[in-house]
Amino acid sequence: QETPNPSEEEIRFQLAGNLCRCTGYDKIVKAVQDAASRKCGEAEK
């Protein structure tokens, strides 16, 4: 809510220390970016 379209850096910062680092967060970061872009698209309608 505070950052409706977060950058990859912002997403990774927020995830740091919360999940297993062995995944590299790549799929999680992509999912957050996809969800944010969809939510922003809905807000523009």
C-alpha cells in the first residue's frame, strides 16, 4: 500500500531476513512485480 509499484531493490530489501535465501528470491520478486503491476492497472480503470 505504501509503495504500489516497488522496484526490485525495494522488494528484495523487504524480503531480506524473512525467507530462505537459497532461492535467491527471483520467482518471489517476479510474482510481487506482476501483482503490483496488475494492481496498478486496476487502479487506473
